Amino acid sequence: MMNNVSVISFFFLSGLSETRNYRSILFFLSLLCYCIIILVNVSLIMFIILDNSLHEPMYILLCAFCMNGLYGTTGFYPKFLWDLLSPVHAISYCGCLVQAQVMYSFACSDLSILAVMAYDRYLAICRPLEYHSIMSKQKVVKLVCFSWLTPFCIMATNIFLTSRLNLCSQFISRLYCVNWSVVKLVCFPAETTVNNIVAYISIIIYVFHGFFIIWSYMYLIKTCANSIENRAKFMQTCVPHLISLLTFLVTILFDVMTMRFGSESLPQNLQNFVAVEFLVIPPIMNPLIYGFKLTKIRMKIFSFASSKVKKHPCGLVVMHS
């Protein structure tokens, strides 16, 4: 039997088929969105890296969170912007698998980092005397590397198994490539048994991440209820984590549910919105939430702005070097 992987060298993405009349507007809005994502994430990353007083576990994790957001959005926006200007929406076979790898590893790394953040807040509030001995900078760096590399390797295994399948179609009804969309193009469904087993194991691993995060915050809420000081600490540092978690889970679950169950019955434009919301809302909201909610970062931003810009008596703005 001939291996169709050697025949199919391109995939055609049909997600933009109903956007012919307003692609210019969509291009402008997408470019603006991507620029905002780069600006807010890079700004927060640079503030944390350049300010030694922010070299603490919580802020190191926040820096990793923003870096991961840049990684995931870079896997989508450049290709999407190019497609909006192109009459043919195609992607190479290898490019499709790489994009799927980026999308999945980005989403799973986000969940892993949120789990580490929950553990960090648990130690800070419930075991404050042991916090600095347990959450040293070296351990935080190791946890960040683990949060990046483990999802990358797990998803790479899924993508490798997909690359071995014989495919009978080149058409993907999405804006970008994801593993499940490629697997659905298989010639013989029986070939996907191993793929399904590994995929469900991967899902179970990250479902446990979710349960751990939920348990951590439930325990924190119970602990903080009896202490005014702990309640204040929880509202200051944990509320941004909870908002990020809820935003991430809602957008990801909505996309997964529509992709796996009944997406064919939804209008294409609604499918597109569901598919990109986790690449728009969390990468913009997270840096803004943390930047304005965490007092230390907020004060650093205001201090930086006031030291660099001041009003001239004549109304001119003077930039200090």
C-alpha cells in the first residue's frame, strides 16, 4: 500500500472561505491585536527581567507565563495575517504539524504554569515560614523548564504518531492546523487506535493539572476565610490567577468541545471565533490583569513612566535618557 504521507505535501485551510467581503478589516484588527499582545507581554517581561526586586518566584512564573503567550500567538498570527492577504490558504505538511505542535504545547504549558502558580500561592499563604526554603529561585527555574519541556515532549509524541498516518484528504475546515483535524483525514480509522490512546492519556494528565489547581484554590479560600491578613493576600495575589485560569479554561474547553462534538452544525464564522478566542483573550488579558492588580508591578510601571516622561512648562513632553 502506498503511503499517502509522501503524496500529501500541502493542506488547504477553508476557515476563511466566508470572509471574502471583510478581509481587509479582519487583517487590520488581527494585526492590531497581535501588536497589542507583543507590546503588553514584552513590556511586562522586560519590567520583571530588568528590575532585581521583581526576581521573586511569583514574578518569575508570571514572566514565563507571558513568554509562553508570545510563543503560542507567534505560531498563529503571522500565518493567519498572510492568509488574509493571500487568495489561496495553504500550508505545507510539515508546517501544519509544526503549527499543531505549537498550538497544543502552548495550551498545555499555560495549564502547567498555572498549576505551579497555584502551588506557589499555596506555599506563600498556608506555609509562609517554609516558603523561601521550598520555593528558591533555582527550584522555580526548574519548575518553569518542566512546565515548558514536558508539554512539548508529550505533544511531540502525539504529532509524531499523526505523522505516521495515511491521509486521504488535503482539506482542513479550520483557520489553523491542530492535531485532531489532521487525524480526522485518515484513510483507515483503525490506524488511529494508538493515537487515541496517547491522546486520552495526554488529556488525563492535564485534567489532573486542572483538578490540582481547583483543589489548591479551594483550600486557599478555606484557609483565608479565617484570617483578615490572609484574605487580603489572597485578593491581592490569587484573584489574578483565578481570572487567568477561568479565562483559559472557558476558551480552551469551548474550542475542544466544538471541535470534537458537533462543529459541523455551527456556522463557519462562529467556529472561527471559538477557534481563535484562546489566542486573543488570554494573551491580552493576562498581562493587563497582573500589571494592574499586583501592586508591586503597578507601582514599578507608574514609577518608570513618571521618571521617563514629565511635562515641560510650555506643555512639551521631555524624554529623559
